[in-house]
Amino acid sequence: MDSRIRVNAVLLAAILVLLWLPASCTAQQVVQRGALGRPAEMLDETGEWTTPLSVARDSDVEIYIPDVSNQDWLKKNYPDFWNKHQYEMTFLTFYRTPRACKMNMINWGNNDAAHMDACEKDIGYRLHRVSVDTHLKTVTLLEATMVDHGGNIVPGTTENQSMSRTWTSLGANTQQALEQATDLVRKQMQIYDRRLNGNH
């Protein structure tokens, strides 16, 4: 009986320690920080670490996508790409300045001092998980979240409001990112298709 009580006390203590850990200790890491804060690696939709590919940039942000030559990513997206002209992608925005982060926060309705201060001190990136329709030229937001300078998801910043927009209704930088990403995806899908069907 004493040993059972002792085990339960240890388990209770462990649970309490986990509950009291800072959020940054338990947050999911999705970006490996590289030189000057640029992403060296990022998680793709299959949970694999890949080297980010730059698809657009301006004075405030740089936009990256995972390496779409990853065989698991291609296998996951292949049926929808060929049958529906769609693919699912994570776009990673690297904030070169806090201004773009603040604009995102304001657009999400978070324009208080705490969120503005977080953009100055804590937030380095934003992740967008989207579904892209290359035939209709639309993009549907599935999930968006802020990421700190250490590459961890910032708790409480995830948005799950699904919304669709046409490519032409987006800013020039985002349009360029979508076009570049789609071009890369199309090329890799053609290579993958030839491998599947034995046409080398």
C-alpha cells in the first residue's frame, strides 16, 4: 500500500510540474532558426523537417514553403493535385520587420498593446496552412498561427477561421508566392508521376 501511495504521489508531482512549466517549454517547434533569423528548416504537412524554399520577399517579409520534392509530401498531395487541381501547403512568413507582424495582428482583431509588444519582442514568423486550387486560382486558409524567434508556436495565436480568396484579391507578394509554389509543385508532381508510371 505504501509503494502505491508513493507512486501516485510521484505521478501527481510530475503532472503538477508539467502544468507549471512555461508555455515555451511545451510549445511545438515548427521552425529551426538559421542565420539572421531566416528559417533553416521547417515542418511540412507530413511532419517531416525540410529545407525551406523561398518563393517571395519584400522589405517586410520573406515567404517560404517546405521542400516539395519530399516523397511523403508528394504522395499525400498527388491524388488531389491530379484529380482536383488542388494541393495543401504550409506557407511560412519570416518577419524581417515587426510592422508586418503588427498588421497581421490588427487584421485578426488583436490590436492591443500586449500583441503589439509581442511583435516587437517575441514573434519571428507566421505559419499559414492552406488549400490551393490551381484551376480556380483560389486559396483557402485552413489554419494560421504565430511562431516565436525560437521556432515554437505561440500559444493562443492559432486562428482556425476557414476563408477562401482568389489569388488576384491578394497582395502582390502573396500572389507571387502562390505562383512560384504552384510552379514548383507542378514540376515535382510531373516527375513523381513519371516515376509512378515507369516513364523515366
